Amino acid sequence: MLFEIFQYGFMQRALISGIAVAISCSVIGLFLVLRRQSLYGDALSHVAFGGIAIGLFANISPIWMAFIVSISASLGITKLRQSTKIQADSAVAVLLSSGLAIGVVLIGLAGGFSLDLYSFLFGSILLISSQDQTMILIITAIVLVIMYKIYRKLMYIAFDEEQANVSGIDVTKLNYLFIVLASVTVITSLRLVGVLLISSLIVIPNITAVMFGKGFKKTALISIIIAVLSVIAGIVISYIMNLAPGGTIVIISVAGYLTTIITKYIFNRINGTSIKMRLEKTSSK
């Protein structure tokens, strides 16, 4: 039965799209974590929610309206933060609350939730069409190529923005570019886990990978592996057990994070006990 489900077209589209989204979210999320902007993905998703609500209210494509609203809002907040020196967490709060407020008001004016809006809130990856899959693959490829070109400069900025600026890196333009890529990645990922859970897919695999204490490249690879495995397992388990795919994916990611914490704690205790015993033997001699 497990291998039979991969014969269905909708499952193939879900898995291919899900893997692409997992990789892009992992790559973008790593830099958000390094920049201490872990909740930025959550804020962008709430702005996208406002854009989707505007699109549905105005009878315009909700995805494209979400692109326009999210990119415009994120660029505006980035400009405001740089001009007024507003703290990053304050900018996140502004994005999150404003996007959610716009969406709630428009939902009220439209007379309540629609099926389309519900699917965007909680994800509907099993309903992804061939056109959706093509769009996800193209956007993911573009995001990954650009990130590969600029990742060294982004690392420099993440660890020391002032020094990066002094060294000749155009920090302002790179920050604008990165926030656009983050916005595009979040909106592209909405079909996978929805507005309410997208930040989990962006953040959890990365904070889990960071706990391994490896270098940047190994941490990025571990994060991608965790994200991809969580997506594949989440889609398969949700189909077999008739569960919500988005929630299942996030629960598996959280389970991996907790398992890593427990394993690391046990390993440290065992290692600490072993070192203590060796020291006691040495001192007794």
C-alpha cells in the first residue's frame, strides 16, 4: 500500500512540490535564524494572508495579490527600519499585526470564511495542480540560484552587519533582495502548510540543525535533510491516516527537534559521567 500511493498523480505533485518548498524554506530560514529574525517568516505569512483576503474580496488572483502585498509591505518595513533604526522585532510585530488585521476586516466584509481562504490558512498540498507545481519549481530554482550567488555576503551581514558595510558590501541592497526572496518563498510555500504554520517549516529544521554544532555548510545540509524528510513523512502519513498535511508536517518537525534535544542531553550526561570517572581514576592513582 505504501508504494501504491506514489502512483497517484496528486501524490506525485504533492511530493515534488513539497520537496522543492522544503529546500527553499530551509535555505531562507537558516539566514533568518542567523540574523535573529526567526519570526519574520510568520510576519510575512500574515501579510500574505492580508493579500490573499484582498484578492478574494476584489475577485483577483489571491496568490498574485499576496505576492504584491507581501513584497511591498516587507520592502516598506525594511526601509522604515533602516531609516528610523527601529528594532527588528518591532518591525516583525508591525508586519504581523497589520497583515492579520487587514485579513480579518476583509473577511468580515465578505461575510466570513470561504473554502479557498480556509485552504490558504491551513494548506492544501494534496490539491496542488500541475500549474501550481510548475510555478513552485520555477520559483524555487530562481530563489536557490540567487541564494547560492550571494550566500557568502549574507553570511557576513548576518554575523556582523556593520563590518560588512565597512568592507564594501552593499548591505542595504542585499537586505532588500533577501527580504524579497523570503517573501516569495513564504508565499510559494502557502499551499504546503498554510499561513498559520509556514514559520514552523522555515524555523524548526534550522534550529534543529544548529544544535548539531557543525559548520555553516553542514548545518545547511542537515537542515535541508530534516525539512525534506519531514515533508515526505508528513504527506505520506497524512494521506494514510487522513490527517491535515500541514499540521502533520509540522508535528514531525517538532518531534525531530525534541528528539534532538533529548538525544543531545543524554549524550552530554553520558559523556560527562565518562569524563568524571576518568578524572577520578587518574586522581586515585
